[in-house]
Amino acid sequence: MTQNTNSSSHPTASLHEGLSPLEERVGRWRVFVGVGLALVTIVYAWAVVQAPVDSSQGIIQKILYVHPPLAYGAYLGFVITAIGGFLYLWRGREDFDRLAVSGAEVGVLFCTLMLITGPIWARGTWGRWWSWDPRLTVTLLLWFVYLAYLLLRSFAGPGPRTARFAAVYSMVGLVLIPLNYYVIEIFDNRSMHPDNLEKGSLGDGMGWPFLMGNLALGFAFVYLLLLRWDVEARRLFERRREAEQDVDQ
Amino acid sequence: MNIALAILWKDLITEWRARDRVIAMLLFSLLTAVIFYFALPDQRPETLRALTPGLLWTAYLFAAILGLNRSFALELENEALSGLALAPGGRGWIFLGKMAANFILLSLVQVLTALAFAIFYGIDFGSSIGELSLTIGLATLGICSVGTLLAAMAVRTRLREVLLPILLLPALVPILAGAVRATLSVMAGEELPFSAIQLLIVIDGIYLVVSFLGFDYILDE
């Protein structure tokens, strides 16, 4: 990465020390994604405003343009965490661990927003904030799992041991997703949650705002993931620099 | 395999000499049974019978968490955990030994707790003892496998006793769902529901494999 032997006198050179080639590019990617996010968000906002008001549900139906994309982001974040954890255990590369923690944090953010927007819609449509519906139950449990994941990381402090603990726990979290669905399939298969969109539940003129919602929140997800990843990588740099200063003194 | 047996033997002997963990777990689950009695809406026999499976399993889970928390506490002294990590052979076998010890101790507590529920709540477990034992055994295997893995992690963090239930309870929800469902059916005099037993077997298999493999990364020198 750098040919300098005396890296402490070249802060920009030592910034990249210990970072993987992948991470050196993260900052640049983030700029492109950020520009895309800004453009898409403008179109998205306009699309949501001009989308027709649903004849039976009223204005509350517009949560549809936010809620499902948040759900996709949440699950994507948790899958990225598990993949990052698995790759870390397999290859032992620290950048995969930094990717894993980024996925968990952005996933928890998306999942929290999903758990807030969902009940608002449910109150307006079902007449109550919560139902122990399969999808709601599984998502809530998953939210707890990844909060526990973040808590585990913070209680164990920085270091390779924490990374290993977290990676193993993310494997447990991953197997819990199908297991919980299995539990619900067997015991409690009464679902109130609307079906997926393949079944044509979107009215006229609602398709493309929904598409824009997915696009905008997809961009937001990638942007936040890269931002968080970059922050984690810079933290490593900060720790190294502090350690170097300690040695110099 | 020998390592697993050696660890199991060591844990059982230590517990036999001190007898602190089992007694703590047992007292705790008995107290839970008493507290539940006052938390119930009324004390009619049918209410007690309807709620017992859920209460019993809640008491079991709490007792399990209490016991699992102490499972590795002793190993922290004199860096015994590092010694274990250096033992020849796979670390998965260490996990199996620890898990088996937890399983035996928890099963003992469960039997005595069930007796207490039978006496306090006027429940007759005797007519379906075989089905009930199968259910409890399968569920406890799952609890102890993922519980031992997570206890080994939690014990080496700050606030260790606090962290274990937060890590463990989400993973135990599927087990609890299957175990309560099976216990409800058995206590109502129905046949053991195959779907619940199947679910418990699948969970046991998955948790055993994940914990056996994962333990390799949890122990370090």
C-alpha cells in the first residue's frame, strides 16, 4: 500500500495502512452514490406527492412508498452482517469485520424505521398499532438479535476477539430467520400483513413512486453503509496513530 | 471425545463438591413458581392448569440463564479458559463436554421444579411422563447448546451476567414456542404434536452444529 518506511511523517500515506484495497475505494464510491441519492430523492419526493390517494385507505397508504423499501434494507443489512462475519471467520481479514458492523448498524436503523412506520400504517388501516402477525413477530425478534449484536460488540470492546464473537453471533442470528418463519408456519399461520407486490396490490399510478422509493432508499442504504464502513476504517487509523504517538513518547 | 467426557466429569465433580449452582437454580425456579401464583388473575384449578405450561417453561428458561451464566465463571479464575483452549483436539469437544454438564444439571433442576409445580398448582404430570420427558429433553438440548456457546462469549465481556439473557433469549424463542405447544397438548391429554417435536429436533440439530463449529472461534489463548 505504501512504500514509506517512516509512515508517521506522511499522514496521508499511513491513513491507508492496514486498509484493504476495497476500503481505499469506499470513500470514492460514496461520493458517486451520494450524488445518485440526491438526484433520486428529488424525483422520489415528487413522485410520492403526485401519486394518487388510495380510495379505501386514504393518505396513510402512502407509507407504502417508505415501509417495504425499509424492510428490504433491514434484511439486506442483516445478511451483509452475516456474510461479513462468515468471511471474517473464513479469511481472517479485518475489513470484512468492519463491513459486518456497518451492515448491522444500518440494518438496525432501517429496521427501527420500519418498526415505526409499520404500526402507524396499521393504526390507520387495521385499527390497532400491533398484531402478532408472522412477519411482524419475526422482524421484531430480528431487531432484538441485531441490537444484541451491537451490544455484544460494545461490551466486548475493540479487538479481534470481539470480531470473532460478533461473527459467530451473526451466524446464530442468520439461522434464526428461517427458524422463526418455520415456527410461525407450524403454529400460527394467520397473516394480516399485505402480500408481496407480485400479486398486483398496487393501484394505477402507484407503481412508479414505489419503484422510486425502492431506488431512493436503496441508494440511502448503500450510502450509509459505505459511510459507516469508512468511519470504521478511519477509527482503525486513529487507533494506530495514537499507538504510534505513544511509542514516540 | 475423551476431552468431552473429561470436561463433563470435571464439571459434575466440581458441582457435586460445591453444590452451589444447582441449588441456586433450583431455589430460583421454585421462587418463580411462587411468584407466578400471586401474579395470576385467579387461583381456580382450571386457570392454573391452562397457564402451567407457559409458566413452567418461563421458570425453566430463567433457571437455565442463571445456571449458564455460572457455567464459565469458574474457568475465568487462573486463566483456566486459556488452558482449555490449549488442550489438544478440537475445541468443539470442549463445547460438548460443557454442554453435557449444563444439560444434566438443568435437567435435574427441571425435574424438581416440575414436582413443585405439580404440588403447588395441583397438576398431574404422571399420566404423560414419557411424552413430557421427551419434550423437555429435546428443548433442553437446544437451550444448552446455544446457551453454552453464548455463555462462553458473554463471560468475557463487561457486564457479563447482563449480556447473556439479551443474547440468548431471542435465540430461545423458537424452542420456547415448540416446547410450550407440545406441553400444552400433552397436559390436555392429547397426543404429542408431531410438528412441535419435529421443530425441536430441527432446532437442536442446527444449534448443535452451529455451536460445535462456532466454539472453535470463541475460545482463545
